[in-house]
Amino acid sequence: MSQMYSIEVAGSPSIPGEGKPRRSILCPEELVHSYPSSKGSSKITTLYENFLEGVQRSEGGDFLGSRPIVDGVPQPYEWMTYARVQERMTHFGAGLLQLGLTTTSTFGIFSINRAEWTMSELAGYMYNLTSVPLYDTLGVSAIEFIVNQTQMSTIIASPDKAAILLDLHSTLPTVKNIVVMGALEDSLVAEGKDLGVKIVAWTDVERNGLDNPVPANPPKPDDVATICYTSGTTGTPKGAVLTHKNFVAGISSFHLMAKHQKFFIPTNADTHISYLPLAHVFERLCQATMISGAARIGYYQGDTLKLLDDVAILQPTIFVSVPRLFNRIYDKVLAGVKAKGGVAAFLFNRAYAAKKSNLRNGVIQHPLWDRLVFSAIRARLGGKVKHIVSGSAPISPDVMDFLRICFSADVYEGYGQTEQAAGLCMSYRGDLTPGQVGPPQLCVEVKLKDIPSMNYTSQDKPFPRGEIMLRGPSVFKGYYNAPEQTAETLDADGWANTGDVGQWDERGRLVVIDRVKNIFKLAQGEYIAPEKIEAVLAKHFLVAQVFVYGHSLKATLVGIVVPDAETLKVWANENDLGSKSFEELCAEPLVKQTLLKELATFGRESDLKGFEILKNIHVTPEQFSIENDLLTPTFKLKRHAAKEKYTVEIDQMYAEIN
């Protein structure tokens, strides 16, 4: 029998409607929650200790790198060592205390990724403060909600974000101090003074802490490290309360996996590029893992369109990203090959086929083809990448194969959520089977719970299916000041539901196959609430009913539209199509073109975001009804049934987009 990746937890009870919990084969007896220090017998249990471990392992090496912009031109990376960052964060943290923060106080961070972001967070760890990231993609009302719910008095912000906060001042009564990263304009200070808000430079807070030193106040494992708000899709954001233990459990899982050669732990010879938002938990866990091995972290210059320019200069050895970027590289490379044609295309296709066949044997390198064909593609990511990690949303198996073939790198797919500090599953080194996200991380156990309404059960053959549930030291405490929402996610025994549907494959690896709730992620990681979009589009005079669908491997939405028969007839008379029946009109290309254009315009006018606009539609005369099993008795759309019914049309719509 093939090697298993996970096994059932010994002695676990059989519960009707649930499968037995499983753990990684690497930790069948006990989940991990800490990892051993490289020197001595002590254990690393907090993110502050994790940083001190990085300082120790760095041996005086570089830590944080940035590209200064001079006259609009980005310069080479400039670096601060681990020791220098330790000095600066110590002074800055002491300076925050001078501003009135005390143990377990919350403070905001509002900026794109930069060195001061990381140093601010590390200072918080050192003095047991709680960081609360803000990000403006949530919208103004969400920023107001987060600031007021956590009652933060101090927010650390870049100049552009500081200006936003001052504009919102009248709705943020608790904010007394805004600490500005980078250059501070006198006009901003004056505006703050007029509003009763102290505006101070980050470096001035640092200098004040240098002049007024305060001993470290290290946190304990169960102390709160951060409150990370999830964007959600309806209502107010939810603040996931994440402890030091939650993050360190995930880092510890990587360390033990690496010990078994199933993953990697970076060293001071490795470099990571930080561009995924630090406001999200995925990049926070990545950075903490880099720190645990004393790797260098270089920041992008702030423009994702120039990311590959930064990558070419930085030459990272570790590249962590989301499917959207990997899809873009995939599409560009294949389009370039097709455009070249001739001998170049012949060589690429032959090399690609040879390496793809080698993947079945676990081989990702080829001395001839890597040098002759793939070196130019490797150069797109700087030419030195050894490890590629994809997370945040599902990635296509074809793209996974492409990354392994073209970059000769170990490629891992991770799966997790904010509520588990991003630590749920990770595929193992050397396992090139596409479509799965590996066994549970070594810090959690996972079970599948039946979903009768969707015909998923833990007794399904050949593979058990159900809602993915997990428990372990990486699982959050709950949502901040939201006991009802916490109770919906966490049960009394510590099991958290994910809202995702999974199945175990024949070797005990998890495959994510569906969503329980009517909320899903697109390939770029954006959450979609289809009912909200349907409610908007159904108001259009030409629409009777609409079903919005988004595939998790795609970056766009498609829809099934049932037109309003009466108004469509009026439109047809005005467009020389009055002789056609309703069924004939639904099959008419001009009707589809008109509807698609109308709905895009109407959606934008109704404040739908760009990723919420339908990029293709299928027009049908058949109403959604109880009789054809597309509506419930209370006239709600049965999404799963609609998806099954229109599978062919959905596939066709996506093929037309591509």
C-alpha cells in the first residue's frame, strides 16, 4: 500500500454524522505548539521569542531591505541587520509607551508593506501590545467600525493613510495619536493639531524611546498578538483574535515538517519578497516563518505592476504568492511561446513534455532543458527561486505543474484561513500529485462533518466528504466582542468550522471541493457574496432571474440570466427583432451582447466592485422554479442544483472568456 499522509486519531469516538478526526502521519500522538531553540534546550512559544531566535540565527546578517526612490527612480536595496532592527524596535516600542499605551493596549497599523510596518509589529510583541491592521480595500465604514470597536488611541500610518484618518476624524473619537512612517509634512501636523490629534513622525517616537528606555515586557503564549479583521462580504467585519500560540503553532509545524524533509525552513542565506498585504494573516505567518530561520525580507516598492522589476533586483530564493500572479506568469509565458512559433515553440514544447513526464517520477530538474529553454523564464523571478508557495485561493493543477517545470523549484500549496493563523494544511515536498492541499498541519487535527443538504457525507465512497472542521493550538480564541459569531464558528469542544467542503483522498490528503455557505473566493482571493450581486442585477428592467457563479480557479464571475419576457419583447420591437418568440430571442446573440453590456453598466452604477461584474452570461428562457428543483419552497435559489444543471454552460462561458 502507498505511504499514508494522515491517519485517524487513535481512540477518537465515533460520532454520527461525522468522520473521525485525522492528524498528519508525522505527529499521530500529539499536536505541536512550540519548536526548540537552535541553542540550548528552551522552546520557542511566542512571536517575540521567535524574533530573538531569528536574531540568534542571523549571526549579524541582513534582515529588512527596501528600495529608496530618488527622483522617481528606484535604487538598489538597502538593508538593516537583525541586530539593528532589534535596537530600533526596542526604542520604538518604548516610545509607544510614552504615548500612553500600556500592556495589552491595541494599536493600529495602516500602510502597505514596508520596514516600519514590521518593526512596529515586532515592537508590539516586545512590550505585549496588540496590533490591529487596517486596510482601505475594506472601505471607509469598515475602518470606522474596526477603530471604534477596538477603541484604539494610536495608529501608525503612512502619510497617505494618515490623511484618510484625519478625513474620518469626526467618526473616530478614540484616536489621539497618529504616528507617520516616512516623511512628515508640516501641513499634516497642523491639520492634526486643529482637530486635536497629535501627529508625530515614526522616527521621533523611536528617538523618544531611546531617551526614555523601558525594559521588555514579553508576552505569554496565550496573550493576544493581533486582532485580524476579515473582510467578509456582508455586514460588519469580524476581528479574529489571534494569540502568540496560534502563530507559533504554525511555525512549529513547518519546523517539524522540515526536520522530516517535507518542507523547508529558511536560513540566513534565503531571501523573501514581501508584497502580499501584511494586513492579512497569510503574509504575517510567512514573515514570522522567515524570521524564525533568519532569512532576509525585501519589500516591494509599493506598486504591484512593478513587482517583477523588484523581484529581478532582489533575486529571492523563496517566492510566496497567490494563484492570480502565478496564472498571469503562466498565461504570459504560453502566449509568448505561441507568438514566437517556429523552432523556439518546438523546443519549448519538447522540453515541457520531457519535464512533465519526469514529474511522475518526482524529478523537477533537467540539466539540458533547464539551461537551454527554462533559464529565461526562471529569470522572471530573479533566477534563484528554490521554493514556491501558493496560498489564499485554490491553484489549478496545470499551473502547479508549470511552476515546477519552468522554475525547477519545490512548489507547495497551502490552505488555511484567518481563524487558524493560516495554518490548516500544506502539501509535502516531493509530493507532486496535483489538486490536493496535503494532510493537516502538525498543529491541527481535521474531521469532515456531513452536509445532508448538499449530499456530502463522511461515509461517501470512495472518498469521505463533508465540511472541513479543525481543532488545535493554531485555532483562534474567537471574534473580538462578538460572542454570537464566535459561537457560530467554534463549538464547546474547540472544533472550528471552515465553511469549506473537503474530501480525503486515498492517501489521507485533503482536497477542497466546494463551499458550504453561499460565499466563495475567486482566484485572486476576493470574497464574493453572490446573493448581493443577484439582488442588484435582478433590479434591471430586462432581468427576471439571475444566478451568479464564480469558479475558485478563475478571477472572474459568470451568470445565468432569465430575461423578463415583457420588457424583452419591448426591446425586441425597438431593435427589429419583434417577430421572434421569447425562446428565439434568448438564443439571439444580440440579446446576449446587449444584456452583458447593460448589466456591466448597471452593476457599476449600483456600486458593484470590478470583480463583482459579470464577464460572460448564458441567456435561458427557462425560469428557476420549485418544479425544476432550482428554487426552495421559500423561493430561494438552490445554488448547488443550479451549478449542477448549468455545468456545461458555465464551462463554455469560461472557455469564451479565456
